[in-house]
Amino acid sequence: DRGWDRNMNRDRDRDRDDFRDRDRDRDRNMERDRGWGRDNDRDRDRDRNWDKNAIERAGFPKPTAIQSVGWPAALSGRDIVGIAETGSGKTLAFALPAVVHINAQEDLRNGDGPIVLVLAPTRELAIQIRQEFAKFGESAKIKATCLYGGADKGSQIHDLSIGVQVVVATPGRLLDLINRGYTNLKRVTYFRSE
């Protein structure tokens, strides 16, 4: 009987250690995804060199109401539902935390899909969102593309093949390019839907 009890205790202790290891690994991954606890000098330098005037160049001398509420929540990794008027800076409210998130990730490798995915119902809105990303994403060395129907697939496929961190897309074109094997969503860790 004692041998059986010893084996049960050993198995229980091993299972408890496995859970502790799993929880520790999960916490480390969450910190890495949020950009905390980084040990890579290149990443720290990239964050320091990010152009802080990009927000003002985007037309917002100080944060709007949606940005003031959205930035802290998104930067802490929480989900957000934001409703605000046109021209209130909604795109920048989710795009700035997306830039910070991208800078906390490993660089893209060949065959990786985007890190940030933004879905828009119309191509006009997708193009507009992509233009907003371009206003300040370039200063952070972030590549973005816009995928939508009614346009040449060749240039969109080319952008995906060289690697982009941000994809702004309409659902139909995105599904088409995924089904044809031109991209995947394996690296997507930041998502926004309009």
C-alpha cells in the first residue's frame, strides 16, 4: 500500500509542477506579446526612436476622448469596443497600440502572415484605414498593405510575399488570398474589425 501512495504523491507533485511550468510560460509569453520584459537591445532602440511627433502630424495635438480611453486599455491587452464620431481619431486609437505591439514582436520570417489584421466592410474604408496607418507607421518602420476586391491582385500578392506587419482587408479578398495560399493568419495577435 505504501508504494502505491508514494506513486500517487509523486504523480500529483509532477502534475502540480507541470501546471506551474505552463503558467510560468504563459505569463512570459503574455509579457513578450505586450512588450514587457524585453531583453533585445534592437527592440528597445526601435521603440526609443519611434517618432513621437507622428501623432501631432496625424492631426491630433492631444489625445481625443476615444484615444484617452482606448490607448491604456489596448496597451494593457484588453479587448475594447469603441464608438465615436467620424473624425474623432478612432483609427489612431487602435493603430498606435498596434504599432507598440508590432515592435514587441519578433521580426517577420519568410512565410509568416501579418501581426495585425484590420477587417473593414468596404474597400473605401479599408483604403482610408491604410492611409491613416501610413501617416505614422512609416516612422516606426512598419509595412502595411490593403487587400480589397476590384483591384489588381498582383500588387496585393507582392506586398504579402515581401512581408507586411499590418493587413487592412475586406473579408472577401482576405479569404480569397488565404484560400489560395498567399497569406495566413498564424502570426495575427492584434485584431480590429470596423
